[in-house]
Amino acid sequence: MSKIKCKVEECKHNKDCLCDAAEIEVRSSGTLKVCRPDETACETFTQCE
């Protein structure tokens, strides 16, 4: 997988600001037309233990 930057410190897939998940899923966060990053959501997020 390509290098995917991650700034979510609470996600267990975040390793040195890069996502180490085998695959990711990103969707819109409810808006009909996405225009900004905050209108998206990473469905792969898993909270650190």
C-alpha cells in the first residue's frame, strides 16, 4: 500500500504519522458533496488499547 499520512494519535494503525493498516476505507461523513477533509471519515479507525 502507498504511504498514507495519519494525524489521528488515538488510532492503533498510526505508526509515526503513517497508517500501517493492510487496507483502508474512507467515506463521506454525511454530506452529499464532499469539499473539505473534515467532511470525510476513515472507517478503518481503531482506538488504541
